[in-house]
Amino acid sequence: MQKKVAIVTGAALGYKSAGKSIGGAVALELARDGYKVVVVDLGEMGQATADQIVKDGGEAVFLQLDVTKTKDVQKIVETAKSQFGGLHCLVNCVARYSPGMAKNVAEISEEEWQITLNVNLNGYFLMAKYAVPLMQKSSGGAIVNISSIESHTVLPNFGVYSVSKAAIDALTRSLAVDFAPTIRTNAVLPGFVKIANSENNRTPAELKKWYASIAKQYPMQRVCEVEEIANVVSFLVSDKASYINGQSIVVDGGKMIADLHEF
């Protein structure tokens, strides 16, 4: 294929532990598909993703920028144009997790509520706002927003996260209607995924036990790997998904449809 250009946000290869990230896996997979990749992350570990792509024979550039800031977002899109000549794919993977989110609506601070929505929703909005015009000039392409099954189900005392993800699903549908047929937009809704953030402060034995307890909630009886999410994104941005638009693709091993109570 003629090489196309992708922006992937939240694309650090890993964080404090040796684990992985969805964004990092997506960036690597798109590079294998032939995309030139603009790797974006607020943390410096995004450089590891770009370095791995180059090591594997691909083309990538890393930008340590904040997707909630307009000037940073404009620089990201401008880099895609100046460095690689255009833009054909945008994958929004940024997400915020913090202990302050684990509260109900009456308990959570207004600051934490706003910060979470700013990252989980406004970051996606700003990236789409400034990426779409360049994508239109580059003969179109595809946008994929990483949402969550928590946009449909709600964990106790975790409402702001679910609200932000439900809003991402709505934003996805809006983009799909407004910019088709030039640009297709879809969302991917993972269940629990084995990522670096979930592995911090746990020993290997603790992790094994924890993953085993989570796996019992899923018909597949195991925890999802980041590469399995990246594979779905790869399909959605490809010509093989040329008539899929405005959809929320659940990738949860069947959890949302299952009643696994023991009687």
C-alpha cells in the first residue's frame, strides 16, 4: 500500500511498570500496516514507541504534548503535515485514571470532575476538530476513538469515567454523520485490558491472582491483551471496514452479555 499517515494519542509504550498501553500497541500495529505514525503522549515513554517503530523499519515521530491544549493539538496536526505530508488516520487513546475519580457524584470534587472530562472527552474533541480538515485535504480516512464498556455499564462510585466514555460514543456518532463519506468514525469499547497502569505496585504473584479473579467475570476466562484491541483498530481503519461507520465495537470477550453468577 502507499504509505499513509496516522496520529495516535496516548501512545506511550509503557509507563511505570513493564506493562503495555493500548495506544502504544495501536501505534506499533499501524506502523506494521504501513502507516507513518505521529506518536503523541504526555509522558516521555512515547519516545520508546517511536524508537521501536523505527527499529522495526517504519517511520515515526514522537511529540510530548497535551491533547487538552489547543496550541499543542495544532502542533500535532501541523507535524503530521510538515513531517509526513498529510493525515489519513486518527486514533484517540488518551484516558485519565486517578484515585480521585473513585467517588460518587455527591462526593467527587468539581475539580476532579472537570479534569477527567477535559482529558477523556475534550482531548478527543480537540484532536478531531483540528485533524478533520487535514484529513479531508488528504483524501479522507478514518477516526477511531477508544471508549470503554463502561459507557454502557457503570462501576459503583466511578460515574465520571462512565459519563466521559458515554460522551465519547456520542461524539463518535456525531463525527460519523457529519464527515462521511470522506471520513469514517468508529469507537472501540474494551472491557478490562492488561495494561501498565493496572500492574503498578503489584508483585508478579499478586498480579497472577488478580488477573485470575478478573478472568472469572469474562466468558473467555482470561484478560484481554492490548494487541487484541490494536488488531480491531487496524481493521476499522482499513479498507476491509469500508462500510462500517458510526459504530461502537465492543471488545470484551462477551462480558456485557454474560451472567456468570454462581448458583
